[in-house]
Amino acid sequence: MQPGGNAVVFKDVAVSLNGISILEQITADVPFNSCTSIIGPNGAGKTTLLLALLGKVRFSGNIYINKTDRGRKPVIGYVPQHINFDRTIPVTVLEFMSMGFQGKPLWLGVNKTSKEKCQRLLADVHAEHLIDRNVGNLSGGELQRVLLALALQNDPDLLVLDEPDTGVDFRGGQIFCELLEELRGKHGFTQIMVSHDLGTITQHSTHIICMNHIVIAQGAPQEVITQEILSSTFGLHMGVIDPDKIKNFYGMHVRSSDSSEVGGS
């Protein structure tokens, strides 16, 4: 393991798929107990970096996942962007979650231990009212809470989320990030999240990695959310865009590196 104050260290990580370079010498740090957000345009390799961390794709270089003070091998919880399932199948949230707990066919029923575990996990994400709902009838935000509850089942040291705000409106995204802050404070995990919502990221993240196949910049939000870095990351000529339009588009302050702030709310 790599010593130091970081939960995860990416060192010269590279991924190629079908001869196409997806990640190029990614070197980045994820501080312990941080809310680290990864931003970049579509196709920048953000999800691929998460999959490399999860051991789902082959890569060169090194990824170090450091032990915590819990004295155990680090546990990772994962909330995917999408899950593929037949929404017409009448499976309740209780049954859906219990499939991973019991290790036996669903038609044998849900035992008391599994039900109590589901109730506890759903209560942790303020979604206990969903326990008897059909999974296929859940909204995007409700399904994300169920997936989050499942990701917390083993009390993870590291929580990895791939665009959890997809299909959720702005306010729903804010509420979800506030819930993650609450859970991080309660459970003490380190959080890594891919998201496109720069306003929410700036408000709720403690560390940001900007990437577009390579790492453009990383650091605290006030250090990396600048016109110059966003332009380099997203390929936008943001220096010639009216600051008020930037502010209104992103719903946030965008600071210039040679001035204290551009725009305001």
C-alpha cells in the first residue's frame, strides 16, 4: 500500500480499448474522508477510471487503495449510473435488496434478518417508505437511494458513484448530495463521484479532479474551477464568453485565476 494521507492514489494509470487510448498516464490523489469529484466532457474516461479502480478493466500503472484505521482490508461500495432490469417484473424494493443478502431463490421468501437489514439500510438513506414499492415504479431519484442503500450494506471505506444525478432534476441532485454529506459524516467513508453538475460539485466537493483522458488539474474547488482550467478541460473558449452567461449556465461562481471572481449570484 502507498503511505500518506490519501485513500486512493492513481499513479501513471493508462487504459486502451480496441487500440484506442482512453486514459493516458493518470496520476491523481483522493484524500481520506474527502468528497472527491471527477469532472470532464463526455468520453473523457471518467467512468473508465472508476472501472479501473473497481478492477473491472485492465490497466497499466498502479492504483493504491490505502487501509483505514479500521484495521481491515478496505471495502468499496459502488453506485452505478444505470442498472439494466425488466421494469415490468413485479419485484418490490425489499425483494430486490434481499436477493443480495440471502443467497437463495427469491421465491423462498424474505427472512426476518434480511427484512430488518433492508429497513435499516433504507432508513439510513431516508427511503424506508419505499420498502414495499415495486422497483419498476420508482423514479430516478428513488432508485438511486435504493442503490445507495445497497452500496452501504458492508459499511464501505470508499464509496464510488458514477453520475448519481443522471435523470434527477437540479433540486433532486442537491438533496442527494446533501444526503451524501450526511452519510459521509456519519460513517466516515471517502467518496469518489463522477458528475456533470458543476454547480453542485463546487458546492459539495472538497477535492476535484479535472480530466480529459489526462489529468488537467486537481485540488480544492476554489483552486480548479477557473475559466482557464474549465476551458482546458471541456474545450470551451470560456475566456470570450460573457461572465454572466457562464454563471447562469453553470449556476455557480466561475473564478479567473488572475482575479478574485468573475460574476456573482
